[in-house]
Amino acid sequence: MYEERKNSMSFKDVILQLMLVVLFVLIMIWLFPTKNYLKDNFVGKEELESELSLQLQSLYGRLFTDNIESMRDAAQGYFTNERLPQKIGDSATLTLKEMEEKKLVIPFKDSNNQSCDVTNSYVKVTKMDDEYQMKVQLTCSDYSDYIIVYMGCYDYCDSDLCIKEETPTTPSKPVEPEKPTAPETPVVNKKYKYEYRLDIQNTYSAWGPWSEWSKVKVTPNELRQVEMDTFNELVGYRTEIYYEYVTSTEYKEQTIKVQVGTETRPVGEKVVDTKPAIGDTKTEKVYGNVIKNTTPGGYSDWVYQGYTTKPYQLFDTDTVDYQYVSHKTVPVCDDVCKNVTYYTYKVYKRTYTEGTTTYSCPTGYTKEGSGASTKCYKYVTTGTGTYSCSTYGSDYKLDGANCIKTETIYEEVPIYKEVTTTIPVEVVEKVERTKNIPIYEEVKYYRYRTREQLTVAGYDIKWSTSQNDQYLLSLGYYLTGKKEEV
């Protein structure tokens, strides 16, 4: 009984070992490809170099696209309302050099490890009717192209301005490769080959040397790079009239007075004594001059009032001074989008005080009335008008109500004689002159350099018996979804 159990266990062990050997062989076949599989799926050294070149071309094309999109995004943030053109048809340009100086982008390198052209690469924004057109031009030694986008105040904008959204299209996507699965026993042994595609960009040679400067206008394109400069050139002369003043001396006869002596002559009288006249007296009301005191009107000092901002311009008055500070134009979107300019001023004010006029009377006079009707009067004692100075002698003469005594004043005065003589006279003459003024004009000069197109944009097709050909995928190829039975 013991021997039967021992023999039975040995037979099962043999069957189990055979099954493990068969399973091991199947796993080894699945893990290690055959020689034919390697031959169908791998290429030689020359093909590898060709595929690597195509892959690099695809990488350079992607690099160029990324650079031009970086310029677009940086320009969108830079062109705020204050920097956008205001009139329809006007444009504002920002070169790649200016973008690098303002630290909006970092310097670009192309496939030749050369910096892109910072002068002929630019972003140009043009004002349209109700939006802005943005042209982004990038010129490098290996490729040159541009894109055009539009900006405006659209319903879906998160900010004042945004890039216009185009109608979305469904892009063609590469077919996802099937994941390898555990081998199964095939019902029908069929083999397929699968189509892979690589998109190729244009490639160019390096730029040649610059030509000489010329007045002949040259336009740029993908194969020709153009630089323009402006010089002032002499184109002629114009005659200008000016005047000079020339001084000379002439001698003329002139009659002059010359003093020849002196003589004593009466030149006036002075009062040496005053006495009251003899006669009847009476009291009279006498009016005198009114003293008019006028205080002129005037303005107070300017007083600072603070800042004010209005959506229109303010102008000075006699009592208000607006000092301009700044202005800012912002878009206002109600029914339609429009630009509104707000002006900010410093405000200073002053007040005006009217002048005053008062009337008063001299000392000894009494005021009568008021305002412009004011009069000044006093009472004085005078005679009847019949006065006499006979009591004081013949030396006194009647002067109103007084008797005055005068004496004559004598003075030595010079005696002159007219003499004719010759004297020098300075003569100033206005003389007309002419001079030639050079005329300059701005003249545009152009120079250019060229390059050759090495390859034309297109695509390359490869076939493989694998849906997950890692070599082709690493070169940038993608599955198109097309397959054929082999």
C-alpha cells in the first residue's frame, strides 16, 4: 500500500514539471523578440541620422511657435489703454529689442544658435473701428513668419481688453497606441502595418552679408531681410535777406547859443509885510474842497483746495486756477465700448474784495450831506467889499481883505549870442544783405541680405508593424489611424 502511494505521487510530479517547462518556454518567446521582428522594427545608421534630422526640424518649428506666442502674450500685457492708439488707422509698434530692454521677454535663440533679429521682429497694434489688430512678426536666421490676432472689449473678457476667440475647431489627435496585453492564442494569424506621420517646417540657410546702402526701396520677405535708415542730405540752397546797420560820421553846420556876458534883471517880487485892510466886516458860509478817500478792490492770495478729476477738461476763471496734473483714458462698456478720458487737476481759489470810497472834510470845515453828495463848509468873517490901505501908506496894496507890501527881486542872468559852427553828426544807415541757407531733406536708404530655403514645409510618412513604435514616436511621428494588412 505504501509503494502504490509513492508511485502515484511521482507521476503527478512529472506532469507538473512538464507543465512548468512549457509555460516557461511560452514566456521566453513572448519576452524576447525574434530576428524577423527586429528586422521589421529597427533601421540602420543612415536611416537613424535621417530620422533624427526630421525630429530636430520638428523641434525647431515648435520652438519658433513658442517664441512668437511669447511675444504675443507679452505685448497683450504691455499695451494697456494708455499705450494703445486712439484714432482709427493709427498704429503703435513695439520691437523685440524694446521688449528685451523692458524685460518683457528673454532673448530668443534659433536653430543656428543665433539671436533673432531684434529690429525686424516686432508687435504692431492698429486701431480698427471697434477693436484692435495685433500683428506679431518674428524674424530669425532659420525662419521668418508672423501671426495676426484681434483684441477688444468682448463679453467673455476677464479684463478691459482680451484677445478675440476664434471659432473652435476639433484638432486632429494622434491615435493612442494600444497597450500590450498578455499573449493569447490567435484564432487567425494576421499581421498589420501602421502609418506614422511627421509634420515638417520650412528650413533656411544662414543670412548672407548685407548689401550696400541704396535709395532703391526694397521690401522684406521670408528670403530677404531689409533694414531702413534715414539721412539728412543737402538738396539745394534758398536765398535769405537780412539787414545790417552801418554807422558813419558826417559834419553839418548848426547854429548854437554862446554866453557872452551877464546882466541884472528883475525876476519877480516878494511880500515883506501884511496888514489887515480897513473896511466893514460880515460873516459868510464858505464851501471848501471835499477830501475823497478811495480804497481799491483786489484779490486775496491763492489757497490750495486739493485735487479734482473730471471726464472733461477744466479752464481757469478769475477766482479759480486749475493746474493740470495728468489724464487717463479708460474704456467704458455700457451699450457699446468707448474710450473716456479723465483729467486730474490741482485746484486753487481766491476771493475778490470790492473797493470802498469815503468822503471827509479838511480841518476847520463841517461835513454836509453824505456819499458823493458830501460838501464841506465853514463860516468866515469878511468885509463888505469896500477895503482901503491908505492908512498904511503908498507902499501897501490891497490884496483881498489884506494890505501887503512887496519889494522887487533882482538877479544876474546870462547874455547869449547865436553862433554858426560845424559839428560832427553820427549817421546810421540800414543796408540790405543776402545769404544762402542750405536746404536738407530726409532721404530713406535701404540695405538687405538674403538666404536660401533648404527644405519646404510638408510631412513625411513611415510605416511600422507596431502600434507603439517607440523609435518613431521619439522622433516626433504620430499614428494617423491608418493601417494595412501585410
